[in-house]
Amino acid sequence: MGARGFTVAVVGASGYAGAEVVRLLSGHPGFTMGDLAARSQAGATLVQVMPHLGGVAQGRVFSDIDVERLASHDAVVLALPHGVSGQIAQELAKTNPDLVIVDAGADFRLSSASDWRHWYGGDHAGTWAYGLPELPRAEGGSQRDVLSGTTRIAGPGCNASAVALGLAPLIGLVDTSQLAVTLIVGTSGAGKSSRPDLTFSRMSGGAHLYSVGNAHRHIPEILQSLRMAGAEEPHLSVSAVLVPMTRGILAVCTAPSHASTDDLLERLRERYDVEPLIHVTNAYPDTHDVVGSAMTHINAVGDLENGVSTVVVALDNLVKGTAGAVIQCLNLAFGLPETTGLPLIGLNP
């Protein structure tokens, strides 16, 4: 334990997700920021790679991945591309079995090895406790009950979080066998990449459809969450659109239903009124209101004439969708108040 609490190292600290974890850790009263490992940036100073963290950089230098050093911390966050975390996590756990490890990538989210092979390819690394505390469980309670005090946590996908949080409480009111979702996603959701389709001239003033139908990799994760919440045979089609905003996800979810707007909102409020990071709004959610915060905004409309319910969810893909979920889960793992160190106010405008 460090001078300011538990020590937390970050592997993959130079990417968008890793940098956001570093930003949130820097102001956390219960955690001390430990090693910042980034193989591609090893030897570079933090401020060279991420100038926005200059206020907390204090001469910090990115290190290479050293399992022995990393395992000496109280916790390690893995912010790595899918397929990379598995081996490192295995080595860390062998070196220090009591180490708390949170994987912000996809390696440990899925319980089905066949789903992993189908959607990601390669060997399945295993399954850890799924890191979406507010997700209701069919047997009662929420996923929070599983996460408290655990040492191996799979951080949720950003899009998967938005869709699952919007739809899971409504099981029984909407038909989960015919779900359709449109995801409107900011460019940071594509990662820190130099792909041609992410250049300013391609993104500015336009919208880029990048996944349609049964193609988005978060589909099996969403279906898994819905089954955990009690859906028997959910089916889902996803259309994902990249738009010229840096952060944010607006998930528009539709399902056959004969529930009224009042019915839908009553169910959502019944589930989420006690949740500090979820707000069931009286107006349509807007990404402006959640960017920079760990909040999720949800609203729903029942179209009785057409037999369709629409649920709209907004969250910041880098905070509640990724790094904020990591911090939230670390708080639970170490017995700290769940919202400690998390920003609760958005940056609008």
C-alpha cells in the first residue's frame, strides 16, 4: 500500500483507455499510481506522450512490461488490445495470487469459449467476474454482489455497457428476441489508431457506418448480459455509426413491446433510483451531458400504436464505458465507496 492507499499499476498506459485510467487514478484519494507500462513507449516520459497529464506527470517515465515489478503492486489494470492480456494476466497471477487484476480489454468477458473463437479468434483465456456492477441479475440483486472483494475482473465493453444497462431492467416488458440497436459512437471508441478512415478529412462533417447486422464484436457480450438478467433467448442486430465527436455513445435500442412510456420509465426508475451513476432522465439523453463523467443517462418511450419500445442511453465511452468502470470495480474490490474518485458531472458545453 502506498502513501495514498492501494498501489495500482497500468499496463498499456499510453493508449486512450490506459491514459484515461491514469487520469482518474491521479485524483483518486484511495489509490496511489504505480508503474505505467507501455511497451511501444518504454523510456518516453508521460508528458511527451500525453501532454494533458502534465499536471500529474512529475517526471514519470513509461516502463516496459516487467511482471515481477507489476506483481508487487496491490492491483494491475490491463488496458491492452484483445488477445494480449491473457498471457500477461496468467504470469501476474502466478507471481502474486492475491493481486487484484482488472482487464479493460475483451479477453475475459465471455463465458463461452466458442463465442470467443467465433468473434475474436484464437484461444479463450478464461472468464472473470464481469465488471458492470449495476447489471441486474435474474436471481435477484446485481452484478455488484459478485464484484465486491473479488480479485479478477473483466471490464465491460463500452457499447455493451450502454445497451445492457438500457435493456436489462426491461426484460418482461419488451421482446428480447427481436432487438435492434443503433450505436452512435465518438472516434475515441476506435482506439488510438492512425487508420485512414479516422483522419480529420474523412471524419469531419460526416458519419461512417462501420458495423451492420450480426457483425459487431460486442454482440455476444450484450447477449450474455441479457441472459444474466433473465432473458431466455435474446437476439440482437446492431448498426454502429462513427461520428465526428471525440467521446460519447448514444445507443438507440428498439424492441417489440406493448408497454407504455410510463410503464418503461417506472421499471427503469424502480431498478436504478438507488444507483449513483445512472440517471433515468425526463428528456432524451444527450452525449453532451455525460462526456467527462461516469454517469449513464437513460430514457424510454413506448409507441403503443406500432407496438415498439425505444430505449435511449448516453454515456462517455472512455469514462463509464471503460476507465470509469475500471475504477468503480477497483473500489468494490478494495471495499471503498463505489463512486470514490469518479467524476459525477459532465462537461456540457
